[in-house]
Amino acid sequence: MSVTAGAPFRRGAPSFLSWIPTGRGTTLTIYIVKRLLWMIPVLFFVIVITFVLMHLAPGSPWDREGRQLSPQVVENLNIKYGLDKPLWQQFVIYVWGVIHFDFGDSLRQPGQHVSDLILVSWPYTFTLGAVTFILLVPIGIGLGVIAALRQNSLVDYTALGLATAAASTPNFVVGIFLIIIFALGMNKLTGGTFYFPTGGMPSPFNPFQVELIMPVITLGALPTAYIARLTRSSTLDTLRQDFVRTAWAKGLKARLVVVRHVLKNSLIPVVTALGPTFAFLITGSFITETLFSIPGIGRTFVSSIAARDYTVILGTTILFALLIALVNLVVDVLYVFIDPRVRLTE
Amino acid sequence: MATAIGLAGQVDWDVPEQTGLWKDAWVRFRRNRLAVAGLVVIVLMIVLALGARLPTAPGGLWRILHLTNEPFLQDVTNSYATPSLQHPLGTDILGRDQLSRILYGASISLTIGIVVQFLILGIGGSIGMAAGYFGGWIDNLLMRFTDIMYAFPDLLLVLVFVAAFGPSFWSIFIALGLVYWVGLARLVRGQVLSIKEKEYVEAAIMTGTSPLKLIVKHLVPNSLGPVIVTLTFGIPAAIFTEAALSFLGIGIRPPEPSWGVMIEDGYAGIFADPRQVIFPGIAVALTMLSFTFVGDGLRDALDPRMRR
């Protein structure tokens, strides 16, 4: 009676694909292909909605603060970027480009392809998000499980209190308070010898830099709290189940009861929540990036909206929607392996 | 549930009292101290916010009673004043009184947070109800539509909507309604689908109840609990989104002092005076926290499984 390494899946997990009957494997493939195909209309409508809203918005990419461009220049720019054509024609041209992975040129940064802009800013956002996610999952789940196992103890109340406070404090407030305490306050206290830097992220690919500490806390506080709360309530639910009582009654060791009977079941809803959490890490990073002057994709997006840089808005929206659709697909497929009761019927 | 033997020695049988759902829920809600504290804070906030806006003169009732100053009155010679009797929370870079601005901001945050929920209820409730009740191709169509809306990250879609309508109170209001109905529609649909299977609904259909009466008498009351809880949790989310948009410079624009605007202003001058962010920051966090507590309390109070 020992727990195998792959306990969350099934015993003998390393070859976890082999236990799926051949029929089921085929179902899975068909399911994945179906879902991938379903992404095409979804992305299409995402483009439609964004495109329409963008052009509904007052203002144009050629608006300048102060002195405006002359009408002749604006006209020429419109012709150059095809903005003089009827809207439906612009739309068809854009979608045709997207099909060929051509997202057009930025309207406000002349000569820059949208895909290049995204490739430059994406690593910052990705590193920030990935570091946050990697820290978030064990901390959130760990806190939740401990709080549930020691329900109504001091540990539980502390964890729950922290989680509730973090879940209802906006991330920009968290970030600003961090700056006040760890940058301004520490700077003053130590006379400028030791403090956390407030801005920038010098190297986009390095996950171990001191500049990341405050942004990661800012970005991760809310989702960690959310995961902790979810884990706690789901674990509490499972602890009350009959099969857990049976497990205790037949004298299983506490560790076995918890790992094999409780966690295996209580973590199922948590895994589902990780998809939206990932989406939150992408969208939440708008604010974190603005706060800490990180040149990531969130800032690119926000500034492109303010500048009416149509192609950049569309390009980043498509990227976000695609990522979220893919993550949700991964979660749904993972679900099948984690929860054997789930059948792919769609 | 429990039987207790009183001091006098007589057995005090705990007879389950005949109580309605709402009375029962209220009794259980009152037992949750945090939720009650949250409710008290919210009521207090609403009173303070109303007083800051009514009558419509700048500063409202509190100004008339000389409790606060005018939120828009500038006094550049007195910028970044430290808290004093005159300005209990100090002044900002333009010498405007922070306390009166925070109270004014409360009215914006609370209005957006609470009133948007009715819009969400209208859109999400009717779409979810229609999908669940009619089923078939209507369900398919509506649910595929919610799937598409689901593919957008919330904040991103709100950003695009607000950009389209131009930055103002109303555009945030509409954008929030148009984005956050999706979760509620799914919830209502699920509720309706499960209630439709219940025997009493079948009985009602068999006795020839009209669809309208069926919806009003059976479907709506029985799915109300989770809907109310979801909407309550939607309030802090909406407050957060407004503050975040205003902070990013896309939401409510100055001089209107929304909390997000104040935090944005304060952040720009954070090295000069961190107080400018601390107070509005605490205000947002406290309001959101209170609504979360109330939501937690409502969830436990309205969940039939928790009934004793």
C-alpha cells in the first residue's frame, strides 16, 4: 500500500496513456480536433467584435496632442494604410492577412510589424506571468490545504484572513503599497543603501532578478488568494465525504487519507480554476506592467488603445483570445485524466 | 438540532421553527459576524456617499453642515497639506481636500458597483433563462455566443468597450454590463436546467400552468439564491474594474474624483506624498472587502445545504 509517484492520476502513471482503452484515445483526439476547429469561429468573432468596436471609437490613429497633422497628410496616411477603403473591405483584407499570419504594420510606430512588436514585448509578460504562476500554484494550494486540515485553528484563520484581504485588494493598490513600503520606506530607513527597485525589468528572459519581486507579488496576490480559498472550501467539502470517514475508520495513516483520498478529489475544481487564473495573469499584467514600467504586452495593448493603433489592438486581442482558448482546452483535457468520471461527450 | 438540558433541569427540545427562506437566511446571515460588519460598513459608505452628492452643490450635505470641504475647490498655495482639522486627510497636489474627494469617489464606486449588477441581471438573467427554458437551438445559439464572450479576457473587453464609447461614467457602466453578464447567464441556465427536472415543475406543467407563471412562480424564486450571491460578488469586481480603468487613464476622467483617478494622481506624485495613494487605496480595499464579506455571508446563508 504505497502511493505511487503519479498519485493524482492513477497508479502506474508514467505510462498514463496506456490505460486509456484505444477507443477512448480516439475519442480524445476527435475531441481535441473538434475544440481546435471550434476556435476558428471564436477567433473570427473576436476579430469582428474588436474590429467593429475599434472603428466605433471616436478619434483616429492620426490624432496628435497639440498641433494636428494637415488634412493632406492624414489623407495620404489613410491611403497608405488602407483606411480610406470601406470598412468591410478593410475587414476582409485584415482577415485575409491574419489567415496568412500577417498582422499588418503598426499605425503609430511606422515600419514596425505588429508581430515584431508582440515578439519584443511578449517575453517580459511571459516571464512575469510564468514566475508568478509557478509560485502561485504551490503557495495557493498549500495554504488552502493546511487551512482546511486545521479548520478553525489559528493557522486557518490567519490563512483565510490573508487570503480574503488579498482577494479584495485591487492589485494596483497592493503594488503601490509595496512601493511605498519596500522602495520609499526602506530607502528612507536605510539611508538609500538598501531598497527594492520600483521599475523596469532589465532582462526579459531572466526569472531571477530583484526587479521581479514586487511585480510578482502584485500580480500574484489576488490569484493566490483565490486558489487558496477555493482549495480550502473544496478540501473541507471532501473531508466531510463518507469515503474519507471510511478511510479514517479503517485506520489508514493520516498522510494516505489526505493524499490519496482527500487531495485527489478536492484538487479537481482547483485545476479547473487554473485556466481562468492564467487568463487573469495575462489581463492582470496590464496594471502591474504600468505600475512597474515593464515594457510588456499589457502596456503595449493599453497604449495602443489610447493611441487608436488599430492593428496593434487587433493583434494583441487575437493573441490573448488564442492563449485563453488554448489554456482552457488544456485544462479540459487534463480534467479527463484527473477525474475519471468525466467523459468527453461534446 | 441539538437538545440542551436547561439549568432548571427541564429538557429544552429544539423544535424546528416554521420559518420562510428569507427569514431563515437572515438568521444565519446575522450569525456571521464578518458579514454583518461588512454590511454595516457598506451602509455607512452609502450614507456618506449620498451626503456627499445630495443636494447637488459641491460637497453636498456634508459641506452644508461644514463637516467637509468642497471636493473641487483648488488652493495651490496649500498643496500636499498634512492632515489637519481643516483637511482631515490632507490635500492633493492642487490643494483640494482629500476627504471630500474620497466621499465623492465613494458615490461613483458604489453606484457603478451596485447599479451595474441590475444591468448584468437583466442581460445575463434573461439570456440564461431563455437558454435554459427553451433549450434546443436557442440554447445552442446563446451558449455558443457566451463561449465567444468567454474567450475574451474580461478586462481586455472592458478596455475595448470603454475605448469605443469614450471615457466617461456611462461608458464604464455599459461596458461592465456588456462584459460581466456571461458568468451569470451560465449560472442561470444551469439553475433552470436543474429546476426544470424537479417534480414540482413537472406537476405545474401538467396542471397547465402558463409558461410565464412557471417562470415567475417557480424558476425565478428557486434560482434566486445563487444569483444574488453571484451578483454580490460582482460588486467588488465592478468596483475594482472601474478603479483599474481610471487608474490606467481610460476610465473616469479628472476632475471627477473617482478613487481610481485619485490613485492615478497620487501615484504620479508618490515620491512627493505617499498619502495621496494610501487613503483612496484603503477606501477601495475596504469597500471591496466589505462586499466580499457580505457575499461570503450570503452564500452560507442562502445555501440550503447549510440549513440546520
